[in-house]
Amino acid sequence: MTSIRELTYLIVENNEDYLVVDKAPGVNLHRNQHQQSLLDVLHADFPGQSLHLVHRLDDATSGLLLIAKSPLAAAELGNLFANREVEKFYFALADGKPSKKQGTIVGDIKKSRSGSYLLSRTRTNPAVSQFFSYSLSDGRRAYLLKPHTGKTHQLRVVMKSLGVPILGDRRYGPRNQECDRMYLHAMALRFQFRGGEKHYVCFPHEGEAFTDVALQTVLLDCDPPWNIKWPSLN
């Protein structure tokens, strides 16, 4: 991880209960094999604060991350995520023609022999995702994604199942593709917390492909994403 902290995250919200940060692509939440993590950087930037992750983003994914500032807030926010009471919206780019241009994808996500995950036709404990796609240029499309569950690699697996792995995703797409990042961004969160609605929208801004002029028009049409008429799951 870079030691230049302004490149690892940007502050979106800082209140007495939690932080909302815009995580940069490629930034790891935990140390694992890295020398430092985003939590290490945040603890250094907010000395004396009790900081707690309440949900996850893949290292390669950029965007909104909610971090509680106390064990009590962590328990409350964690329960919201566990009970699927937080609306999450992501934005992605992919090349090629999808098997369908909008809809709902339901299926179990299972681990494959390679260590990656795949979408199954079974529905024992299914992942549920909805999406709309928008044509850009040269065979590229933008995708507004709404996961209703929080399975490992869920949206990356869903996009592969549509025949259009996320641009820059070397695990679920071509391993030899030349790309400056994986083009998946956690764009919006909405939830009820302590008697009031909280909502945050953060457009993607890192990555050459996210600067496309046509894409900026699509983003404005998706703001805010909860106002779009999403199909009923019933």
C-alpha cells in the first residue's frame, strides 16, 4: 500500500458514530501479506478512536466503506448489514454483449476448484443481485448493480455469469488484460440509523475508463440510484 495517505481514502462523512470513506482501488482492508492496511492508516489518522469494520470491500474495489467509531455503533450497523437493511449500489464497466441487459440474478455462489467462486443454478442460500446496463461505445457497457445479499465476490461472479466479466478483473476475466484497475466501485449506501435516514453517493473518479464523457451522463442519470424503478423481487 502506498504510504501517501491521501491516496488510500477520502473522507465522505465523519460524525460521532461512524466514518464513511471513499476507498481507493487496490487498498487492502487487512494486513494479510501487506505491511499495513487501511485500518492501520485510519488508526494513525484518528488516534485514540475505536474503529470497527462493519462490512467489506475487495481490495481491488473502490468506493464507499462504513467504519464504526464505537463497539455499540459497530453492533448496530453490523446488524443492519446482517439483516439486509442497508441498500448498496455499485457501478461497473465491462466489454462485450451481456446475456441480458437488465434483470435479477439469483443463485448459490459456490467455491470452485480453482479457489474462485461460481454461480450455481441451485438456490439453497442464494445470492440475489439486480442490475441495469447502459451502452457506452465500442462494445463497452456500464452497469448499475444492486446486491441484496453480501456473498464473497458476488458481483464479480454475477458479471462473469452474464458473459461480461468486470473490466480489469483478472480473476474472473482474462488474466493477461492490460488495465489500470478493476472497474468496480461501491457508489451508494442508504440506511436508517437511530431514527433518521442516512444516504451517501460517491461517483467513481479513479481510473482512465471512468473519465469517459458518455459515462458521466449515465452516472448523472443514476443519481440517486434508489430513485430508479427497480423491479420487485416478489
